[in-house]
Amino acid sequence: MSTIHKFMILLLLTASLFLTALFAMPASDRDTVETWEGSLRLFGNEPFTQIALVTDTGERWFLDMDELELEQLWKEERGRIRITGIPILKEYAGRQEQVIRVIKYAWIVEEK
């Protein structure tokens, strides 16, 4: 077998391994950036509370961001908020929960 044939076979095997790994990876681990809108709610009991975004369709997304920034966000004005981030799955209290790794957020100002 010639060197070119060996190289082509090696290249084909490498590409197939890469594609297999890519498609085996959960969609949430591919760093897809999405945007959600809704309102913030507090879940759980002290001292184990978690802040989450609840969308208009009732989906609950916990927020993964700097603790101080998250506390400040909770203390800010209430209302609708738009959050952009990366969706991931995390385990909380033995359950898989939807989490947003927050990139940015903005309060939605309702015009009167």
C-alpha cells in the first residue's frame, strides 16, 4: 500500500472520529448561544435558594453567573428580562435542571 493511501485512510479515520465525537456530544455542550425572555423567580428554601428565569411558556432556567452579579440582578427592578447565554444541564438536588450560563442580560422596558 502506498504512502498516499495510508495517509488517506488515516485522514478518513481521524475525520470520522471527530464527527462521531461531535454528534455524540449533547447540544447543550456545543456552546450554542440562545436568548430567552421572562421574569425572575426565587426557588427553594433558605439557605438553598436559586434564582431562575421563568419564560412565558413556563420553562424554568436557573442562572449560572457570578454570585455578586446575580445578587445585584435580583435586587434590581422587577419585570421582564431578556437573557442571552449558553444552555447547559446541571444536577441540583439529584435532578437534572436546565441552566443558562449567562453572557448578558437586559431589562425589557415596557413603553406606556
